[in-house]
Amino acid sequence: MKKMGAVAALILVGLVTSAVAIQAEDRVPAGTPTHPPRNLKDVGGHWTPWNPPPAGPDSYIIQRGDTLWDLSGKWLQDPHLWPQIWDVNRYILDSHWIYPGDPLVVPGKPTVVPPGGPPPAAEEPAAEGQPGQQPTAQAVQPPAPPAPLLAVADLADVYCSGFIDPSHKVPGLSVAGRETEREAVAQGDVIYLSHGRDEGIQPGVTYQVVRPTDPIRHPVTEARLGTFVARLGKIRVLAVQEKTSTAVIEQSCAPILDDDEVIPWREIPIPRIASLPKFDRYGTDPSGGSVGYVVATRDFLSSVGTGYVIFTDLGSAQGARPGAALRVFRERQGLPRTMLGQAVILEVEPNTSSAKITLAVKEMVIGDRVEIEP
């Protein structure tokens, strides 16, 4: 009887877990755990593994059957922008699982840089003198201030994305363990590092946690371009021991695991531009800029659209620079180019770069072409 009771209890736990967990996105980034969390607890009358904040007056309460994909389509008019919902609800430590009863902050609609920039201000006609009156001096109008520069990306697009390392070498510093018994840790958790005072680690210094994932090969030549290194979060050293050190996770993009690599923190400027070149969907003439390929997508998705980050084989050696605009198009033998949209370069390596899609009229895939706008 005791054995049967134990079996029944296990079945009940399994049913509770499957009943409350909702998979938020079925396209899983490489190296990310996909099993539902097991540390469920009763919070305010519902089951969740997270530590949700109190619901605000404008919060949305997750319902059974909701997904971040569907909610993004409803709130942002584009399901591909679901990471923006996760970005403002970071108590959810694994973006692949959300739970009925937890609150969500609804993000504002994304600002898209209009092609060609804002319309010019209309000029008012000069006042004409009345008959019999002497002309009066006209006040000199000061020149209109320049249009404000718009950021083409947010912090998550650079600090929660990654880069292609042409010759990745394992650094000596890594995550050696964690204070909690949970396998994966995130923002606010305390971790231990493999180096300490003897290796020059100092309190207060910030580092970045990264994880090498997949080799990136050219979609046409199949030449190896490097290893994709995912950025996972920012940590700060709290205390230093002789051979180890203690740090806190200040920002996290994904669960951090033992043996994840730790490298020096580097600020990444986000490009700001006044406007983008006008996009001509049927303008197939070459721009004259360097031409390359889409070689990878953030999260290794098979197709992407507006708001997503792509990686190209255009680097500083090919004239790429942060803030430069890219045309994205598809070639078909014997037919004109199919124009897919625009992107803006975010970060440049010697022979690769990352770019954010600012406009997509069709989905983009690995192997599509990119061309630097003049």
C-alpha cells in the first residue's frame, strides 16, 4: 500500500506540473535548458517556480493557454517581438515557461525608425505689407534644431545576444559554483568564481558571463566562420578569497550554469541615427556597398522578422561599421532581387557583424543576402 501511495503521489506531482506550466516559445536557443522547473510553490493561490512581484493596476494576469508568442502578437502586433515582453518581466528566469496566475507588465509598442526620417516642417508664407504702409523688418527665425537621434536597439539586443568568435579560446576564469542548490541561477543570485586573490581578482570589478554554443559556417562556402558565443549576464565581485571569489549576478539574460565562462566586462555603445534610407521594395539596383550573407540568427531561429538580431559575414574588413544601414534581399536565379527589408549594424568584428532588423516585408532566413547602404 505504501508503494502504491508513493506512485500515486508522483503521478499527482506530474499532473500538477503539466497543468500549470505553459511553454512560451517552441523554438529553443541552443544550450538552453527546456525542462520545466521543478521547484513549484504556492504563491497567492497558484503554482509557480518564480518569485513574481505583486500585480500592479495595469498588470496582465497570465491565463491558461497563454504564450508569450500569442501575447506579443496581441500587444505588439508582431509575435516575433515576444522577447520584449520577457525583457520587462525578468522575474521569469526561463523564458520558455510561464505560469497561470503570474502577473505580466505589458510593454509599450516598439519605436520603429521611419524610412527617410520624419517629414520636413512646412514653411509659413512670408507676410506681405499692406498698401500705404512702409515694409517692416522681419524677425530672423533661428534654424530648426536637428532631428533627435534615435537608438536603433535596446540593451537586450547587444548584452543578451552574442558574437561570432573566429578563434575561441577558453578563458581561465569560470563559474565554479553557486550559493543556492538550484542548478541554474539568475539575477540576484550569488555565485563563486574559479579564481581569487592569487590570480588578481579584486572586489567591485564587473565581468560578463558567456557560453560558447555552436560553430558558425558560411551558408554557401561552408567555411567555418567561428564559434557563436552567447552573452548570459553581468556579475560583480563581492569578496575575494585566496583561490576563489564570490560574485552577485547583477543582470541576466538566460540561466547561468556551472562552468560558464567569465570574461572582462565591456560596454557596447548602441548606435543612434537620425533616419534610415528610404526602403524601395522593388528597387533592385545594387547600392554599391559591400555585399554579404546572413550567416546566423539570434536564438538560432529558422526565420526572423522585425525586431530580431541577425549576424552577417560583413565586418570591419568589408567596410561595415555600427549604425550603417543594410538592405536584406534574396537572390533567385534568372529573376530580380526579392527585397526583404532593412537592418542596422549594431556591433562589428573583423569579418562578421550583428544587425537589428528594423523593417521586414518578408521573413528572413540564413543564406539571404545583405548589402551596405551608401
